[in-house]
Amino acid sequence: MEVGILEYKTAEEFLTDIRKEFEERDKEVTKVVKLRRLEQREKTIEEFVQEFKRVARRSRYEERPLVKEFKRGMNGVIRRKLMKVERPSLSIKQ
């Protein structure tokens, strides 16, 4: 963008664009916070997986960070058993 050249015809167009940008960021941050707070607790692993998938959508987490959050939130007994396997999982499906 050149200095002194406006991309917007009105201030309202500019403000709408700014609001949209920040609103999208807020949604991403909210998803990440929900993902980090998610815990299996009394849920079955199937229930936890479904809830995790729902919350993980649009969180921008992928691959290893997503697996890390998944393991962190799951039941400690199950997590410890997974940590003892010879070949650790690289995806939630595994």
C-alpha cells in the first residue's frame, strides 16, 4: 500500500474490515482456550474423542501440537499406557 492512498472509500468500510479480522482471531483464540481446558474426566474415550474433534475444528492446531493437547486432556491411566507403547502415536486416529 502506498502512503497517502486509501484502500477504503469510507471509514465504515475500514472499521468493518478491522472488526472482521479481530473477530476471526477471537474465535481462534477461544477455540485454543477451550481445547486446552478440555479433559476426559468421566467421559468414555469415544465421547472425549468426539468432543475433542468438535473443539479442535478451526483451532489451527495440526499434527503434533494437536496430539499433544489430546494426550494432555485424556485420562491419566490411558495416557500412561499410551506412553509405554513401543511406537508412540503421531495422530489422534492412531
